[in-house]
Amino acid sequence: MSLELQILGSNSAAFAHRRHHTSQLFRIQNQLFLIDCGEGTQLLLKKHQIKISKIDHILISHLHGDHYFGLIGLLSTMHLFGRQKDLTLVAPPGLAEIITLQLKHSQTWLSYNIDFVEWTPDQVELVFENALVTIHTIPMDHGVPCSGFLFKEKEKRRRIHREVFKELNLTPLEISKLKNGEDILNTDGAIRYENQELTLDPHPRYSYAYCSDTRFKPSITEQIKDVNLLYHESTFADDMEERAHTTFHSTAKEAATVAKEANADKLILGHFSARYRELDVILDEARTVFPETELAIEGTKFQVP
Ligand SMILES: [Zn+2]
Ligand SMILES: [Zn+2]
């Protein structure tokens, strides 16, 4: 299955050095999940030629402006374009009230329905599930209710040996049974083909963890153990460790420690402070702890795994 993460915006509080507020697009086959929607997200979507009509799911990590001030604009544009499809909005407590109030006072009645899914702070919750994926919240430590999101592919079915298709004349029902791990039986109940002989183990399930604004929180590694792709905020470099702690943010080394403890395949760093024009120091410090680290450079696409 094709899973891909595209970075839209990667800066923290202030727009600086051509870096924008936080926003990402996670693609599973042809389904698009917009994760956070800072100011300017619409322009970034346009810049990267992503059709907003294809976005059916938006997830918001918390109510600091750099993560959602672009949302009302995007929702309004969807309305102006005549959207009819439902939109799922996975949201912190309070966001539904804010959006409803903004629409009320502009006397806007959306052409589509927003299905608000409000998550509970400080709890791991299943907030979305379809045939392809589950999404659970990852409670962050940020001074205000804040949540990351863990995307996990659904359990996959067994794979049938290629030769089996050629040599055996199986019906679609029999093939389906094999994929479900069942044996093929004769009418008298005797085993005609054993599942193990004809099938291979399923492909591994892939996962992506989005860890939004947070103070260093090593306890999350348990939930995201063996994650394939991990995004973790790294607002500061090591020299600002104290400031990171008091402002509920993380340093690059702390993010890398989470990646190492979680046994992640790859780490992506983002949410950079405007104080860093160049990001080499952030990347270098993280790589001393976890070599498989990259920066969330805007526009970059990362494949999972
Ligand atoms: Zn932020
Ligand atoms: Zn924040």
C-alpha cells in the first residue's frame, strides 16, 4: 500500500526564513489526511498542487494558533467551491465551538457537513477507523490540551503463492478463504489444501506517528514502539534546553531520544524556532543520538517505511 507524508509548513510560533506554520499531508492510497492547519496552509496546498476537494479528513493537535489559524479559511474555501461530501474534523475540545461561532457571525451555512470527532485530553483514544487505517491519539505534554496522532495500517490478509494461481483452479471464494487463513476443504470436510502450503505471511503493517508540540515525554515510546516513521517537534537546539522545558517544547536531542527509545525506522524533525535561520545545528545534534534523522523541509515527501 502506498503511504506518503508531505511536509507543508514546518515552523513554530512565527513565520520566518520562508518557513510556515505547521501543516502536513498524510496520504494512504488515494485518501488524504491533513494534519494541523496553520496560517498559510491553503496557499501551501495550492503551491504543491494538492486539490482541497480531495481532503476528507483534518486532524488538529491543539488550539495554539500556529496549528489551526488556517482552518476557518480552508473550510470557507471548501464551501465556496461547493463541496458536498462530509468532512471529518478530529478536533480538540473547544474547536467545534470556535468554528460554529465564526460561521454564525458571518452568516455562513456550509454546503457540506462537518463530522466533529472531539478527542479527550490525556487519554489514548481511537478517533478514526476505516478499511485501511486506524488513528489513535497520543497525549502530549504541552500545558494546554494537545495530542499527537498514531496512524496504523489495518491488519493485512495472507498472500497467496503466485504459482498457486497458475496451477490450481481455485474459485474466488476459496481464494478469499485462503487469504483469511483458512484451509480449503472437500465436501466431506477433509482438508484438500492446507493454508500454510499455499500462502505467505501478510506484508508488515506500517505506521506513522505525528508528535505535535510537547515537552520531552519519554513515556510515549511505549505507545509508538517500532513505529516506521516518526515526526517529532524539535523547536530548539541543545543550548535552549531550559527554555524548551519552561515553554513545553523539545530539543532536537530529546526528539532523537524518543525515536531511539521507540526503535523508530526514521525520525523527521520540525516546528523550528524562528531563532534558527540555518537548521544544521538541529539536525547534527539529533543525529548524534539517532542517525536516521531528517528535517521537515517544506515540500519534501517521505515514503513509509
Ligand atoms: Zn506550535
Ligand atoms: Zn503549541
